[in-house]
Amino acid sequence: MLGEMSVKEFLEKTASKAPVPGGGSVAALSAGIAASLTEMVANLTIGKKGYEEVEKEMEELLNKAKELRDKFVEDIDRDSNAFDKVMESFKLPKDTDEQKEKRKKAIQEAFKNAALVPLDVAKNAYKMMDLAKVVIEKGNKNAVTDGAVACMMARTAVLSALYNVKINLGSIKDEKFVQKLSKEVEELESKVNKEEEEILSKVEL
């Protein structure tokens, strides 16, 4: 399980000739780091003098960020598994017309899943930006830069994951599916940079 590796092991595995983990898994990891930093700022706010009014909000935020972090860790493996399925589908036999048809369907389904997994990561990473915004605005001011890094990591995760969506869409024949996901990708891409700029403008140093 990639999600259970040490940081050093994960980096070495990524650097190797093995095709996974790749950009999709790294996008999920980036989102997970964003969640962790957001939780850290919340934890450094709870119980601190001067932040009593936001304590309950920070506790609720902690639960949301933790839930997303756990999901991102799962996504590290989900993305790699989705890629493996694509590779496996290409290895299916194609000696008869029936086998060719079965192989073609398997390849298309694998590519669809390989597009849906990073799209899910991108959507959740975008949600993480909202949580980072809260800790930047209301959290412990001594940790405001940690909140800023969380925002930037989440934004990177969004854009990284969307690249993985787009490369898989190029191999999918289902036009309606491609159009639907392309629209979602375009909408997220159009929002994420502006969102980051707005959030980081609230960082006071």
C-alpha cells in the first residue's frame, strides 16, 4: 500500500522506473498534506487565549479536514490502482472478435475510472482550500503561513489532478462522458487560481 509507506520509501518508489506512483498519486498526497497543515493550524488555535470565540468552529473544521485527509491517503492508492487496471486491460487476449470486443470495453472502462479518480481528488482538494481559508482568517496568527502553504498545496493538488483527468479523457470514445468531465475540469480550472489569490491576500505577515 503506497499510503502506508514512509516518506523516503514513497519518494524512492516515485523516482524509480515503476510507472506508479505517478502524478495522480502525488496530487492526492499534496491534497493530504494540505489537509494536515490545515488541521495543525486548527489544533494550534483550539485552547489558545484570544481564540475562544472560534474554538467550536475549529473543532468542526478539524473533523472535516481529517475526513478529507483519510480520503486523500486512500486516493494515493486508488489512482495507482486505476492506472494498473488500464495496463491490465491492454494485456487482455485479442485473438477472436469476441475477445477484441471484450478487450475494447475493458480498456474504455479502465480509462473512464482513471479519469474519475483524479477528478474526485481535484474536487475534494478544492474543498480543502475553503478550510485553509478559514484557518488563515480565524486561526492562530502565529501559524498563518502554515495555512497559506496548505492553500497552495491544495491548489497544486487540484491542477495536478485535473491534468491526469485530461490525459485520460484523450483515450475515451464516449463523447457524452468526455464532454461532461471536460466541462467540470474547465470550471474547476477557471476557479482555482482566483480562489488561491483571494485566500492568500488575507495572509497578514
